[in-house]
Amino acid sequence: MSDKSKNTPETLEKGGLSRRGFLGASAVTGAAVAATALGSAVMTRESWAQAVSDAQKKAMAKIHVGPGELDTYYGFWSGGHQGEVRVLGIPSMREIMRIPVFNLDPATGYGLTNESKRILGDSAKWMIGDCHHPHLSLTDGKHDGKYLFINDKACSRVARIRLDIMMTDKIVTVPNAQAIHGLRLQKVPYTKYVFCNAEFIIPHPNDGINVDMASENSFTVFNAIDAESMEVAWQVIVDGNLDNCDADYTGRFAASSCYNSEKALDLGGSMRNERDWVVVFDVHAVEAEIKAGNFITLGDSKVPVVDGRKKDGKDSKVTRYVPVPKNPHGCNTSPDGKYFVAAGKLSPTVSMIAIDKLPDLFAGKITDPRDVVVGEPELGLGPLHTTFDGRGNAYTTLFIDSQVVKWNMEDAVRAYKGEKVNYIRQKLDVHYQPGHNHASLTESVEADGQWLVVLSKFSKDRFLPTGPLHPENDQLIDISGEEMILVHDGPAFAEPHDCTMVPRNYIRTKKVWDRDDPYFAETVKMAEKDGINLETDNKIIRDGNKVRVYMVSMAPSYGINEFTVKQGDEVTITITNIDKIEDLTHGFCIVNQGVTMAIGPQQTASFTFKPEGVGVFWYYCNFFCHALHMEMNGRMIVEPA
């Protein structure tokens, strides 16, 4: 609760405008009110209250979603150190669902069931993840509602989520790389590639012997993953390291920021250069080099690797290095397709790279790569990430200033040419120290400029105290008008990092599973080998010390109420939920065995384990499914070997 005594007209007139009081929980209207309050000699209580009321009431009315009403946007949040994706409704900011990706999830059995273990593959040994960047697939620059992709920095992986079932269906571990960080998608003509950066420089081969950072054999790679097969299509070796990336709206170019052009190991060394760079990749040129056989492979991987480093001062065919200040971080494409915008981090500026000049840069018609920079507005301290409203305005987070700054791109270009023009439209305090921000539909040609989410790294006094570890703070800002208005604080746990938004009508989810869904197709094939009809059969098959238990579930009972195995057996439980009613999910949990999974309507799920101990072990449905839900149970009897 804010201290309203700090926000009275009398306090304002005396210059006692506090950051927390003015832009705190009371969510006063921001720069418009500030300008009025601080700019007039006399402000009455009535005019102050009226200024607050009009703008704030209008914004607050937009975010109210009543009981039984639906949000207008889906929001997909990276789950940070939880290794998951969180689904929120916008503008209510209500958390609707969590999608396990790189983590173990006892609620659904993800990471435990045979189906999810097949998805995790060899990387199932790592039940952690560090999710950063969720991004939605596109066709012709518009979101198509098919897939969501997200990276795992901790274990160098990329995952794909099917949006029709909102479940992870493929994961790839990227070879020759450590710490997959920046991730963006090819936008045109469709998401053929998932582009992602390996952040850290490592030696090749990474044998623990030759570890010199400055060595020619120490480098990192830019990666392109085939979005359908989820296999790494190709890699490009670069000078320096890589941070964030984005792609253009022609399908030809991608760009990545580099904050360690020095290839330094120490903090001071990585800040030595006044300018680092943005690496621009010519995707068509990379494909041509691979087709011509101009590539190598590294280690045991068969992925084609093209060298994109400068050699003897000469550019490669596939990359150009555009110098920008200093230790750049965010790299974002404006929805009009005109600019890559790189945020300086240790410079108060962002650099605007004109995408229409890049063909001439690669053709040699432009010899100085700095000539493709057409704007470098000074915005404030610690610029990190930029998003857009589709009306020509950009919004950049300022980490050190704890602000979001709204600025006009064309005015910034005019100022760079020497015109005296103010490109900054507004600065809004956020709480506190923001990293990523994301505006509705901003990563498509349909950017609609309705909502802006700011993901602040610190919350301090914004929520009830929770001990030494505080939640972070996701804030929702109305950007539909001329002024930004902060309308919501939302606590978030364990570094959610980034998010993306799409109108709800873009997503078409299934209400019940299709029986031929590829998610459990392998389990169906195995049942067919045993002569099992999964929709009707309840059967126990013993094959040496391997026991396969097949049963159906239909509220409120399982097809088998009791089965017997021996100590040391490998037991596989396969259950098919034959209910066809939306919401009628069943669970299956065996007490004191660590066996748990969810089975949605018409889904087949399986779990393989070796029973612990001997005796009677009850199993039960752990998703409430029926008035007689408590009676939905059975017994596993484990006999001595």
C-alpha cells in the first residue's frame, strides 16, 4: 500500500514527489500527471485528483477481466530457473498453466513418463533448465499459432512446444556450443530456422588441454535449427562472443550482438573496447556455402560449420561486423522491417542498423560498416532491450535508471543527421531495474501497440516480504494512448527473463487428444506388438523379468484393480483414458514408489520403473475426476523375488 500522504498536491508543490509514492502501488498516471504537477505554479487538490482519475480509471477498466470472462491475449513467460514456460492471460496477468520443458513435473509426470523421456532424449540426465527466450512461429511475418520455441542456457538446448496441446514435443542439444542464449525465429517466408547463439567461447577440441581463450581454435558459433525436424541445420564460427539475436522481414538476414569482442576472460578485459559489434549473417550466403561444400565439421558432430570470421582483415562471405558501443546486449527488429536496434548496455545509446543497406554492405558497395548505422539516440543509463508499438515508436528498458523510455525512430534518424529534434516521448519509472520488455504482437508485422510488459529484476518493497529471496516483478503498462500508464504489478519467481504475447484467437488448442497423436505414437506401436487394443484391453503380460500392465481408465475406475509383480521386475504401466469429455483428466500414482502421471481424455501414457520393497502398494487417481474419485484406486502386490 502506498503512503497517500506523499502524493498530495501540497507535497507536489513543495517538490516532495517520491518515486514510490508517485509511481508506486497507487499507479498514478505517469509523465502526463508529473508534467502537470511539477510544471504548474499552483495545482489544486481537485485538478490533481481529476488528472489521476481520468487516465487511471480508463486504464484500470481495460485490465479488469471478470469471473467467467476470457483474457484477450495469451502471454508465454519463460520459467527461468524452473526450466518451464508459464502461460498467462493478458491483461489480467492471471497464471493459467505451466508447461514443463527442461524440468521434472510431478503433476503431469513430465520427465518421468516414457513419452516425456523420449522427448528429453539423452539430456534427460539434466533435470534443470535456465529458460530465457520464448518465441512464437511465424508465416509471412505473422504469428501462425503453431509452435513456441525456447532455449535452455544451462544445458545448451532448444525446445519446441506444440501450441495445440501446449506440451513440449521436441528438444535438441546443440553440439559444439555452450550456453544457448539469444534465440529468435526466421519470420519470412515462414519459420524455417530457429536462430540461436552460443554465448561462451570454448576451445575446439574441448579436450581440457588447449584452453587458451585467445587461440584461433577457441570460438563460439551461431546456430540455425530446422524448426520442423528440430535438428541443427548449420553453424557459423564468429569472432568474439554472441549474446542476443533477431531476424529480418526478408528472410535473408539475422543479427547478433557481441559484448566480448576482446575474447577476454576477466571483467576488465571484456570492457576494454569502446565499441564491440553486431554480427550480421547472410542466411542465403551460408546456405550457398554449404551447398558448395565450403564447410567443416567439428568433433563427433556432422553439422556443417561455416567460418564467418575475418581473415587477414578480409570479410567472409557470410558475415559482416558492424561496430556499435559498448558491450551491446539486446538486438531487436522493428516491425516495419527497417532496423536492427542494438542496445549499448555500457553506453547510454542504442544503435539503429538500416536493414535495407545490408545488401550493399555485403556486396562491397558500402565499405565502412558504420555507414549502415543510421541512428544512435541517447536514451539513458543501462539500455538493455527494445520493443515496438507499430506506430513508429520504440520502447527501451534502462536497467540503471529503472525506467522504460519511449522514443520515436524516425526522429532519432533525423537527429543523427544533425537536425535538432527531440526523439524522446516519455520516460516511465518501473520497479526496479528492468531487463526484457515486450509489446503485444511486436515480433510480427501486426504489432498493435496495446500492451507492454516490463520484466523487472528486483521488486524490493512492492510485495509482502518473503525473506532474503524476493520475487521479481512483471509489470503491465498500457501503451495504447500517447502516454504509458503502469496498471499492474505481478510477482514472478526465479528469473522469468522474457515473454511474448499473441491474441487469443491465434491459438487453437485441442479439447481432447486425438488417438493418433504423435506424442504417444511410439507407445501405441509397442502395445500393438503385444497384440493390445489400448482402448479396450486390460491385460498383464510377463516377459521374463519384464512386466507390462495395460489398462484403460474411465471415471471413476481403472480397468485393473489389482496386479502382482516380483521384486526386481521392470514394470511398465500403460494407461489409456477412454473418457471423451473435456476436462476429464485422470491421474495415476503408486504410493511409496515415485510413480505419478496425468492422462488426459483420449490420451495414452506409460511409466516404467522397478518397484521398491515388497508388499502391498495402493495406486490411486490423483486428478479429481468424479464424485467417486476417492474410490478410483487399486493395488500392486510386490512378491519377494
